[in-house]
Amino acid sequence: MSEDKKPVIKKIQSTGPMRALMGEYFMELDEAAKTGSAKVAWCTSVGPAELLRAFGFLVYFPENHGALLGSSRLASDLIPAANALGYSPDICSYLTSDVGSYLKKQTPLSRAFGMETVPKPDVLAYNTNQCRDVQDWFSFYQREFDVPLVGVDTMRNVGDITKDHLDGLVGQYKALVPVLEEVTGTRLDLDRLREVIRSSYQCTLGWKKVLRIAEQAPSPITFFDGTIHMGPAVVLRGDDRAVAYYETLSAELEARVADGVAAVEDEKWRFYWDGMPVWGKLRDHAEFFGARKACVVASTYCNSWIFEDLAHDDPFEGMARAYTELFIVRNEEFKERYLTNMVRDYGINGLVYHDSKTCPNNANNRYGMPQRLARKLGLPYVVFQGDLNDLRMYSEEQTRTQFEALVEQLHEQA
């Protein structure tokens, strides 16, 4: 295939049911916000969603909205509104694009689902396991909506997770309960919490199965597909509809494997993607690698929604463990071991590191890790500069040149 000819992007048939499910999710939120039929909680994407669902909240995730702003390419036009309010262009562009969306009253949910605006919260709940920006982000909305703000402050640069870590986190999770009881006027039902956590755990197993199918060569799915199909794992974990969806998706991918259907035709190279996606360039990147018979088969990002430690007898300790086992929370030694294992499991030929300007917590190239792993693994890599949402930080020409150099290096080594 000519490298100048766009490859065929093979559509995953489960995309239709996934979009329908996401539509149901957003319309339920819209109805609840308009009618008061249910209370709405805003939650960070790796936050205490199970606890909120156990109280009967419908849960909305501003980070998911941030990704929609990026993929719809609205973000760069909205960010300046937040900058004008004093929010630095150097902080999380999910935050600034979302705040800009609120200030300018523009949302991709209007075009996609006919929603006039995002649903108003009854409570805001965050977890800083991803970054401190989420606390500042939710604090903005606490001032705007004058609703309770609760959160969990997770430690960073964690090696082994100790009892001291867990005791502190369990205490913080339990401290959320009185506030949530006051907002809902109901007592926490521990049996209901266990049911929600069971469902969330089953969602994790289903999503992990989908991602691990990409170990097959050729892979039936790419990282770029994964960024779309992770939607239910982000916004609907704890809801059995997400579990059912991943059963459908994994069955389709297993059929692809059995029939020898590759996501990238004539797959020759297999890449690992570390860091955030560039939401406004997903299709461009998929086509670039596909045209060169290269499949990005695995990523740190998509694996961030696997929470196997939810399977614990104590629901609070399960949540504390699951949301602290995250790659982003761990120290450099843990991350290097993790990436080494991923390279082995997926048969990786090269690594792509995205140095996201406004998301340093998800950029793992800044402290010498690519160089250390290159010496250890003997694999080529590239570090490209960009951003998850703000395309003003991204150079098309420079990135293309770097990607081409990575592929050319593999050709020379073959």
C-alpha cells in the first residue's frame, strides 16, 4: 500500500450499540437534571463512582466531556475564555476547555444529543490520583453552583502500596459518606455498594479482555479504536449495561481473530503508545500508522480503566486499592516494570511517547524513562510534543516527520 494512500479504517460493528448506550446515558442525565427525577453527581474519571451510584446518583464525568471537546475540535476556541478568567494556558486543557465551554455555553452534547447544557450537579466528588487539577476544576463549579464538594487526596510516586496508604484512603472514602447521605437524604446501603462494585469489577474484566485481545498478531483492534470504545468503562462502570457491552465487543473481536481479520491490513509493526491521545487527531494518527502497516496495539491510557483490586471483601478497601494501583500514581521503578511487561506481552517493536504540554502527569518521558527503557529493551522510540486538547500546541509537520523517522528506523533494522 502506498504511504500516500489512506488505509481503510475497518469499522467495528459494535460501535453502533456503543453510541446508542452512550446516548442513553447522556439522555438520562439530561432528564434527571431537568425534572429532578434523580440526583446528579459529578465525578472525576478515576474517582469514587461506585460509592456515588450506590447512593442512587446518576454520575456525570467532566473529563469525558473534555475528551468530547477535544475530539470535536472545539477546545482550542474555548480555552481562551478560561484563560481570560485567570486559568493558565499551562494547566490541564480538559479543565480549561470545559470551563470555557461552560462560560461560552457551547457543548458538543447539543449536536450529538440535543442537550442544551451539561447536567447541573447536586454534589461534586473528585480523586486527585490523576492530578491536583481536578480539585481546582471542581472547585470552580462548586463556586458556580454552590453545591457540596467532597474529595479524596491520593498520594503520588507510590512504590509498594502499604497498610498506611490504605488506612488513610479508606478513612477518606468513609468520610464522604455523611455528606452523600445528607445530599440524598438516605443512608448508605452496604449491600447495594457491594452490588455496584461487583458490576464495576465485571466491567473491568470485560474491558481488560478487549484490550488483551490485541496481543494477537495481527491485532483485531488498535489503540485509536480503544480510545472510543473505552467510553462505557469510564462513564458506566457499576452499571450492568457496560458489562453487557463489553461482552458484545469482545465477541466481535474474537470473531475477527478467528477469521484472520486485522485492524491494520498486512500488519508489520506493533507500537505502544504512552501518554494521552491527541483527541483532535485520532483519525489522522490511525491513518498515518495504518498506511505504513503499523498497528498501535496497546497503551498506558486505555489500561487506566482496569480496576481488578475492586474484588475485595471490604468495599472501601477495594476502592482504595483499585484507585491507587493506577499507573499514574506509581513511581518510576513500577512504571518501567509495567512498560517492560507490556512490551513483552504485546510483541512491541517501538514506542511512542506523547509529551502532552498541559498534562505532565500523563507524560512519562520527562525523567529519562524512554532512554532507560531503550537501553534495556533495545527498541526504538519517539517523543513528540503536543497536547490532549489544545491543538495550538501540536505541530502537524513536526509530528509526521518524527513518526516517519520511527517507522524508517524499523525498516532499516529489519
